[in-house]
Amino acid sequence: MNEDQKFPRSYRDAMARFAGHVQVVTTAHGGAIRGITATACCSVSDAPPTVLACVNRLNEKNAIFLESGNFALNTLGARHKPIADAFSGLGSLSTAERFALGSWTLNGSGAPVLENAFASFDCRLIEAKAMSTHWILIGEVVDVALGTEDEALMYYQRAYRTL
């Protein structure tokens, strides 16, 4: 194996050392809903409130994030680990079964918001940028909700952790 082939593996190993807060990124459009587990999400600005989320653009099902014009970041607490697992694709749950694991509302943007999320950010999509294998979704936050305090659900070294 040459150095070029080793680099992606060492890059992934190094990225596994980044602790990330676990989110379920959701959207709805034309009667369809979609949600994915992600850690590549963060604040961009507080004036105006803006966040970003990265979603795999090689998965055709994620095109709905561009079509919908909305998304929500649902920040998970430790009690939400089964939801994180389901939306990451573990198991063979259908979309309806995944969403049935929580109580969801459609707020200002129209994206599903987890009612008891650690925190949620309901967003209007203002820009999507293709970057390598992912879409970078940039959203203006139209509503924020704070749930009950809990231990944060983190992802570190390829496993869930709590903080």
C-alpha cells in the first residue's frame, strides 16, 4: 500500500479523535420526510442565527434536503441513543419506524423537530454547497427550542459517549 492509499485511513482515524455532538438532521417535502444522524454540524453566526450541517450527497435520498428548502438540527441527549442508532441506519427500520421512536412537530420551516430534543434548531435553507462527497447545508435559524437538560450524546473514537 502506498502513502496515497494510507492517507484516507489515517485521515479517518484522526477525525475519529474529534468529539462531536450527535444530531438528527431532518427535513420534509411533498409528503416525504427524511432524517439522518450526523456530527458534522455547527454554528456559523448568531447575527443572524445561522448553522450548517453536512450530509452525504452520494446518497440519492438526501436530495430532499435541497428540494425542501428546510432542515432541523435536533441535538440529542444520552436518552436519545436509540434514535441516533435508528437514523444512522443501524437495523432495518423504515423511515416511518425511525420517526415513530420520537414525537415530532412541524414548526416554522416545515422540518420535523424532535419535541424532547436536548436542543433543536429549525432552519430555512439559505445555501447548499457541494464539497467532495457532501452537501454543506447552511440554514437561517427560524426557531430554537431547549429541552430538558440531560447528559449530552457525543460521538468520539467511533462510539457514543456521554458528557
